[in-house]
Amino acid sequence: MNKQAIRQSFDRAAASYDSVAGLQRQVCVLLDAVLPAPTLTRMILDAGCGTGYGQRLLAARWPAARLVAADFAHAMLKNTAGERICADIETLPLPAATFDLYWSSLSIQWCDTQRAIAEAARVLAPGGVLAVSSLGTGTLSELHAAFAGVDPHRHVLEFSPDQALANACAAAGLQNVTLATRSIRRYHPDLKALLRTLKSLGANQVGANRRPGLLGRRVWQAVEARYETLRVDAGLPATYEVILCTANK
């Protein structure tokens, strides 16, 4: 992925992010529910903190801990509190063996998984706990189906399987790796509303093989018609395959 494009996308999305980040908040709650309590919680890192919802959950659970929030989109950090650092979680400017808990919710999918997990292992103190959520290959399957075959370009973000996260943890020397998946389905009044939500979250097209221009009217109508076949009373569904991963150093 193009890191500069991702950073710019999330910087632009910062102002609207909280108004549409229901999925992100829901995933934070799920990750918190599977998180085993570290033996010590003096130092906590929220890696890829966004606007700080996970940070607030962690502060409520461990109010005495020193909590550091890191994100590489500077505009996102403006909405967080406490200690903040603008940094790429693949190359953290932080000392090794520092944190009792490394928390990262819905950030790893924008990174090279092995590099990000290797950095997590590096900054974790011995006995520390890693808690990560990401998105799996089943994410936005409806959108994939609607755009399938319209042209040679990629229109929907693609994510790695859960095994890639498990492999990265093993390669970094982490132990007691546990994986769980959850399927979250959210609904939108129409396809344009879904795409606006993804753009407001910063999760629009940021990878390779993007279409250079807009779809033609006839092609767009065909895509809309495909998606409309999935409509239910609640609206058009969008499925997110959430991966929850915990491990120990």
C-alpha cells in the first residue's frame, strides 16, 4: 500500500471520522472483551489510535497506567488526549521492552503485517500482552460482488487472511497466540451512502491498480443494480470480517 496516500486519506477524514465510526467503536469493544489482563499495566501503547476511542476504553480500565497514543495521521491525533506521538506503527520511535500492553484496533490492515507485529514485539516488555484487531478477507464481500468484472481495476479494498496475523506473531517470537473472528453487518440506505461512509472513515481507495477516473453512468447503474438485489428491510448490507488477536511476549 502507498503509505503517503493512506496518511493523506486519514488526515482528510479526521474531521468526519467520529460521526461515522460506529464500526470502529464496536470493534474496540470486542477487542476489549477478549483482552486478557496483563500482569502489570504501568505502560500502555495505543498504536494507530485514530481519534482515541480505544484510548478512552483503556484509560477507564487502567486509570493509573501511563498511556501513549500513536498514529501517523497528524490530524487524527488532534482529537486525542494525553501523551501523543505522530509515528508509523511499522517504525515506532520508542524504546524496546517498554510497554506492558500493546493495543491496536483496526490499524494493522493498513500496514505490512510482519513489520508492524515485529515492532509491537520489540516495544513490548517481557510478559507484556498484545491485543490487535484487523479486517479479514470476507470484509465488504457484497461490494466486491457488485463491482466484480466491471473493468480490470480494483474498486474495493482487499485484506489479508487471519493466518497472516498468526504467522506474523509467530515470526516475532510471540507466544500464546489466540485468534477469533467476528462478523459485523452494518446497513446503509443506498450504495452512495455506503461509499460516502467509507470515504469519511478514510477507508477509500488507497492501494494499487486504482481506476484513474469515474465509472461511466451505465456501468455505475449496473453496479447499483447488483447491490440492490441484496437489499433487506434495514437497508443495503455491508459485512465486515473482524479478526481479534491476542498474544504474549
